[in-house]
Amino acid sequence: MNGGRIGGKVLLAVVLLWTIVPLLWMLMSSLKPQEDITSTTPVLAFTPTLEHYKALFSGGNSIGSYAVNSILAAGISTLIAVGLGTLAGYGLARSNFRGKDHVAFWIISTRMAPIAAAVLPLFVIFRATHLLGTTWGLIVAYLSFNLPFAIWIMNAFFADLPPSLEEAALVDGASRWTAFRKIALPLVLPGVATTAILCLVFSWNDYAFASTFSGPDSQTLPIAASQLVTQTEIDWGQLTAIGTIVVAPMIVIGLIVRRWLVTGLTLGAVTGE
Amino acid sequence: MATAVERGSTAGTEQRAPARKENRFTFAGRMMAPALIVLALLSIFPFIYIVLMSLSRVGLIGGIDLHWAGLDNWSRLFSDESVGAAWVRSIVYFVLTVGLEMVLGIGIALLVHSLVWGKNLVLSLVLMPMFMAPAIVGLLGRFLTDSTYGLYAWVLRETGLYTGDILGSTTSAFIAVTLMDVWEWTPLIALIVLAGLSSLPKPVIEASRVDGATYWQRLRHIVLPMIAGVVIVALLVRSMDAIRYFDIIYNTTNGGPADATKIVPIRLYETAFRFFDLGYAAAIGLSMLAVSILLANLFMRTLRKRGLAK
Amino acid sequence: MAGAGGAALWLGGCGSSNSAKPVAGDEWKQFGGTTLNFISENTAPTSAIAANLKPFTELTGIEIKIVQLELAALVQKVALDFASGVGSYQIVYADPYQVLAPYHEALVDLNEMMQDPELPKLDDVGDFIPTQLDAAGRFVDKDKLYALPYDAPTMIWQYRKDLFEKHGDRIKQDLGFDPTPSDSSTWEQFYKTSKWFKDNAKDDVSYGHGHQAKQHDSLMNDFSNVLWAYGGDYFEDGDTVGRLGSSDPGEPILDSDEAIEAADFYRRLVSIAHPGSLGWDWDGLGAAFSAGQMAMAVNWHEFAAGNEESKVKGKVGYARLPRGPKRSANMYGGTGLGINATASERDQKAAYLFLNWATSKKTQLANLESDVGGGTPTRDSVYKLPEVEKAKEPPSKMPNILTADAVFEAWKPENIGLRPKIAAWNECDTAIFTQLSKMLAGQQGAEQCMSNTKDGFMQAIDNAAALRSA
């Protein structure tokens, strides 16, 4: 048993190292003076500087507006996706019509479309509806992969819920909507949290749609990152700084929600006995 | 997530209320309607359009023009060696990345699950990579493997393990982009599997421990079968994206060296937006969709067979 | 028309190079209140302009929104924009090979604008370096001008002057020729010199030279210099196909003996180069050279700015590329600014004001001096300005000008390297750099490589023709 435990600890250490080193290096590089970043021998001790972060927020291309666009596009799209997806997921889980499996499969298959092929028809739609280059256009574009995902995950969570509780409420005279809102929904909040965080992450990190559908006023943070790849160089200082800025909010939100998740799941396991 | 016990009770309940079926359907229908309408708008028109494009020659100057070309694009697709080669590479890349992610993800989930203290901290750390934008993972990977100032390149050089340019030779480049993908997405698998592990009924596990089963025996005969459903869900979630994502390769090797990392999505992007051969690109795209659907079908059927489909 | 007199007037305030242009009249202000979108690659002049748009806005009252993208992303957005008919980007960075050739019909013929009496006159068009005006601005038709030359990166020979001084005599003794770059230097000599550095100067540099040989456009750029030097070419009449472009270039001649010889030499050359070469595109090589890892590099002249900010500051010399049996060829990579023909007429005219200003002598000088970006002026007169002449010698306030003599040599019609300007170029480009990458990976020999490339070219031309036929 002891050998196993030591082996386990070594394994854990390796896993943590493998996971953390790139992120740590990214953070460190974003704080290093330029010469230390491009030195041929990795520099571990250096005087931290905020010059790269400052550079990002100054000049003609300040990332402030990019950040705002990212927040709006990802945030609003997530809200809509989670909202509509939770409703649809419940509807799907509690229904039993012929062809239900096919509908469920169709919903998932919409998320499988390769982006480069889907871009042109979406482009045509957006042009017709004047959504090109707008933040709302991005929100709608993100819905194309967030919505199916949300429906599917919420469907899984609702399907796991025994209908007996809702049935009991209905017998007591509650409406279907009340049964949903007061009984089913509170029990799947971990699912809502999971869905929300994953939708948020996928939208926030998207590059393909943003690159195609955004205009001068709606560019998002991943686009800002790619703009650091210039004709003559890649500004690693600013790039690692943007990388840190882009990932930080996601990590923070993810970790906050994660605790919710674990509590909710543990609770679920207990009530399932 | 649900256990086998719960699922049994669900099946029973549904049979008990046939009288409400009509109401249920309309209510459920109304719940689903908004989402499904939006989804239909965003997927049905594009799908039809892509099919039409694949049967046309698409001109871009002065507006988008579709000129009927019958099955030209499709016959070209099936005789195109370069696309065939790209598929082979895609399959290898898919099997390696998803395979490694599943194995490592399950392993990490088991590891974290077995921790007595520090579980939260370790979990937090382990999950971080999946929150990064794939495009930035690619760029970060490029930074780490750069032969002039990359940290990993330096370590490999100093330890004598590898002195060449990591992204400059075919095998090492392929391995590198595979590992970058594995680094980013293993946490997602670990998270899903961990959720499954966390909902395992403790009494059953305890009983087997009392019975004297070793760790590996418990793992093989009790734990793994019980989380099989969750594992397949994780596999499905990851596979759907693994076929289409190419951000990491795009930002590192962009298909090279010598086409070693040129998987189908890269070929698709190139055909659509570099060569502007949108009809052919539509055909390639539809073939990718077909493969994804086949794969998803396979997984769903497996789930259903085990009585775990929702 | 702001010739020598205007320049003198304006030079009086040398430091304040960003003050408004002293041209009288309202013609500049007629579109005040308009907002225009400018889509550009991440290139030095755009960075410089983006950092200081005030002069233009003060001059015209027009607001400019700038979107800078990687070239591939730019090509995608521009094509979609042309197709959409929306004209969201009125001012387009029209890469001659990836945007101008396939989409010249979507760009406005600037001659109309230039002849419009109500629009401000362009600084002397003859001031643009002639090869550049044709290469960046025209397609097939000599009478139509689609873009004004905006930047002009050109591949030249960059070498460590200090190391050549230190070892020059020994090299002369060992190899039998003076390695210092000159008009008579050949590629074979380049090869031998590089090998010498690699074998004998380990204390100073790890390798003799490096390439930008990633499976990328850069590989095509790099190889082309050698191809042309050895007498090979992409098509018959490469001069016209390269300079003006062609709608029907004929059959590729990449399987000629000269082309195969060039490919084989290139293979040998890369085999002794810094191993990182296979992973470097436009970016990595410059960084490695600036980090002092090699004695020479064939690289774009705009990297001089980076050199002068690194540890090799003051130690780098610049020259025209070596010659092969036929000539010395120096790949030209410049681009012009064009106007989107799908934009409204009013926007087009407003855009013309921006083109005028952005390619004017004043602005090009300002770009050179800007903190951001290095600038690569396309006007002859800029290079003749006294402070620019002064910057040719180190220490220089405009590091890119250290290369001025070398690039002026490179831009001469007999030395300039112009790749084919044809609608099918993107796919041809991919064909050649993929086959070259396979050759460099050891998967095929030179002859097979060139033969496959030729097949790829013909396939690409067929595909492009099929797409264009109604």
C-alpha cells in the first residue's frame, strides 16, 4: 500500500508539473523585460515589469474595447443559450414523442459542422440581416454552437431527475411551469452552472467566428492576440500578457463555479441512495 | 449523474401517467420551441446552402454566385490524393489525441478522487488548461518550442533528448501538436469523469473493499463499469470537437512540415479561404460532417445498448 | 506636386514631422464627418499610422478605423467583403499576389481619382519606384492602376560585418575568394562561406546562416531567389508575369534543367543551415539572427529595425543577394493600398484622400521616424531627403535606412525578384512550398520536387480558370 501511495504522489507531482509549467511560464514571461524573454537561455530570475500590459492598453489598438466586445459577445450569448437551452432541455427530457431520438440527434449534429464550411452560408444570413461586423452578429454566431450544447447537457441533467417529485407537485395542483420552476430547476443548478461555464469558455475563446464575422467595432480578445503576429515579429511579451488576460477571468469563474459543482454533485450522490 | 438505481425508477414512472401525454407534449413542445426555432434558423438554411455549394462552382466577385456543376466537386473529392492523405492524418491525430486524453483524463480523475486532502486545490490546478483559448494554446506552444528561446526546446537540448527543431521536423512536429492538444483537453475529460466518480454510491465501493478486493480489481470490475456511461459521454463531447478543431495546428505548423500535420480541417480552411474554391470546400466540409455523424451514431448506440442513453 | 520646394518649406520643422500638411484649400475637408475602415496586414507603416492618426483626422475630418490582421485572415475577410457587396472595408491593403491578382475587378481604378479635379492631387506618381508601382499597383493592364505602393519589404543579404572583419582574411586564404558581399559574390561562395563559419567559428556563431524554410509562403519567397539566380523561373516571360501579371501565363517551366539545379542547390544549402530554419517563417529567422546565432541571413530588409535593437546592434551589414549563373534576384514583397469598388462613391473618394495621405512623402518620412514600426518607404524622394541620407550610416535614427543602398540595388529591374501575379497564385504558392518542404524533409529529390510542383501549378491554374468561367 505504501509503495502505491508514494507512486501516487510522484504521479500527482508529474501531472501538476505538466499542467502548470506552461501557464506559469506564460505568466512569468508576461512580466519579464523584453531581453529576458528572448534570451537564449531561459531566465528564471528577473525584475518584473508591467511594460507589456501597459503596451496592450495604450496606443491606437488598446485592448480595452476588445475586452468589452468579448465580455458582451460571450456573456450575452451564454445567457441566451443557457436560458433557451434549459427550457428546451426540460421539454426534451419530459417528452416522449415519436422521433424524439432523431430530434435529439439533430440537435447535437448541429454542433458538428466544420466551421470553415459553415462560414459562407452564415455569412450570407448575416449580410441579409445586417448583422455583419456587429457584436450581435457574434452573439448569434456563438449561439450556433452554444445552444445545441446547452440543450444537450440540460437534457441529460433533467433526464436524470426522477419525475416523481414533479408528478407529486402536479397531483397537488401545481402547473407544469411551477413544477419546472420550483422543483426541477433548483435540483439541476449544478447542471446550469456547468452549462453556463462551458458555453462561456467556448465563446470567450473562439477565434474562428470572431475572425470572420467581427468588424472594426466588434473585435474580440483572441483576435487581439493574433494581431500580435506581425510581418516582422511575434511580440511574445504582449502575447503572453494577452494570454494571461484572456485566461484569467475564465479560470476565476471556472473555479468559483467548480465548488458549486462539486457540492451539487455530492448532494446528488447522497439523494440518489 | 444518475446511477443504475435511479434510472430504473425513471422507467417505472413514465409508464404510470399515460393520460397526461397530450398535455405534456404541448407543454414540452412550448418549452422546446424557442430554442429549436433559433437552432433551425442557424442550421437548416446553412446546411441546405452548403449542399448546394457542394454541387456548384461558387463565384465571389460582385456577389456570391452559384453555378451548377453537378457532382464535379464530389468526384474530385473521392479521387483527390491529398485529401485522402489528410484524412489518414486526421484519423491518426484523432485517435492519438482523444485516446491519450481519455486514458490520462480517467487516470487523473481517479487520482484526484482518491486524494484525502488538497483535493480542491489539486482539482483547481489540474483544470486550468481547458480554460485557455485553443488559438492561444497554439501560440504558447510555439513559444515554448521555439528553437531560439523556447523553454521546452532548451530543456530538451540541454538534456540531450532532442536537439533538432521541434516544429521543423515531421515526427517531432506531429508529436508536439498532439501533446499540445492533450495538454489542453485532458482536464475536460478529467472533469466529466470525476463528476461520475463523485456520484458513485459509496456503500458498493465500501463493500468491495471489505471483501478484500485490491485497488486494480476494484477498478476493473466495479468502478470502471459503473462510470462507463460517463466515460462515453466524455468521449462523445470531446470527439465532436476533435474532428473539427484546428486552432492549435493553425497557429504552430499550419500543416507542415512536409504536410505532416495537415489534417482535414486545415485542408478545408485552405481550400475555402486561400484558394476560394468554396464549392469544393463545401464538399470537404460535408464529408467531415458525415464522419462526425457516423462517429456520434456509434457512441450513441453504445450508450443505448448499455441502457444509459438519455 | 509638393516637390523640392514643398519639402524645403516643410523640413524647416524637422522634429515636428507630424504637423498638418501645408496645402491650402478645402479639397481635403470635403468629406469631413465620414468614417472609413482600413483593413491591413500587421505591417510597420500601418502600426506607425495607427499610433498617430491625428494628422489625417485634423486634415480631413475623416475618422479612420484600422483593422490589422495576419495576412491569411486579411485575405479571407477581404474576399468575403468583396463578395458581400457591403463594402465594409473601404481601404484595402491589396497584397499583389493574394488580393490584387484574384480580385482586381473589386478595386477602383485610381487613374479616375487622380484625374478628378475636385480631389487633392497626388504627390508625383513618378516618384514611386517604377518596378514597385507596376508590381504593387497594376494587373495585366498597363493603363489601370489599382493600388499605390505602400510598403516594400525586399529580401536582401544580411551579414555580420564584425565577423567578416575578424575572419575575412582566413576565409580568403582557406576558400580562395573574398567572402565580403559584393556584386560578384555567388551563391556557391555563400554556401562555402556559411560552411566555413559553421566549421571554424563556433565561438562566435553556431551556424553560418539560416532560412525561413517553414512550410509557408516564406519558403517560396526564400527559394525563389535561388531559382531565379540559377536561370529558372515559374513561367515563360517571367518579367511580365511578375511585374504586370497575367491572366494566362502559359505552362509552368519549373521542370527546366535550371530549375532543378536551383532546387538541388537549395536543398544542399538548407542542409548546412541552422536547424531551426525548417520551423521559421517570416518571424523566427530574424529573431535568431538578432540573437547572434548565425553569421548571415537572407531576410527581408525591414528586419534591420529589429537588428538594431538587439545584441547585434551596429554589427550588421546589408547587401544585394549573391548571384547565380544568371543573375542576382531579390524577392520583392511590397504591397499597395487600394480602394474597395463595392463601397459607395462618396466613400471611395474619401478613401482616396487617405491613400493620398498615407503614401505621401510626409507620411512615409513620419513612419520612418515613428517609435512604432520601422517603415519601408516606396517613394524615391524620401530616400533623397538629407536626414534619410544621414541615416544610412550607423548609429541611425531610422535603422531600416541602413539597408537603403542594398535595396536600391535590389529594386533595379535586372535584380528585382517578382513572383507570378496570377489569379491562381495562392494555390500555386501552396503547391511549391509544400513540395519544397517535402524535399527538405528528405522525402523526395529535386527533380521529383519540381515535377510535382509543376503538376500542382497546372492543377491550380485549371481550378482557378474553372472558378472564373461563367
